[in-house]
Amino acid sequence: METCEYLDSCPFYLGTIERKAVDIEKLKEEYCRKSPLRCARHMISVALGVEKIPEGLYPDEKMVAYELIAGSA
Ligand code: SF4
């Protein structure tokens, strides 16, 4: 188990982005506290920089991450 290095600064984890009708605690457990490398926000941060993360992106919205990263190639 490996927690995310962005826990203290990530708007999703801090709860400052728009809420969606999903189980936020489950996502935090699944991504932020267990597998941050699978998180869409984390992927974009590593590949393109933290400033490229769409504001309201959730960790499980990986298609957005794939498209952004592929589009930047
Ligand atoms: S949403 Fe992603 S980048 Fe943010 S704290 Fe969780 S795992 Fe890290």
C-alpha cells in the first residue's frame, strides 16, 4: 500500500472540487490511499505537470487522462 504524495495539496482529496454522485470515500481509499499511480489526476501530474489537471477531474476518470496525455505527444 502506498499513499499519494499529493494528499496535502490535491483538490479532490481536500474536497474543494465540485462533488459528483459517486462514493468519494471509496475513491479516496481505492486511489489516494492504495494505488495513486492508477489515478487520472496523478497520471496527468506525472506526464504533463500538475497545472494541466482539469479542475474537476476525479481519480477514476482515466479516459480523460489518456486523451490528454496522448494529445500532448
Ligand atoms: S486524487 Fe489522485 S492525485 Fe489526488 S490525492 Fe488522490 S491519488 Fe493523489
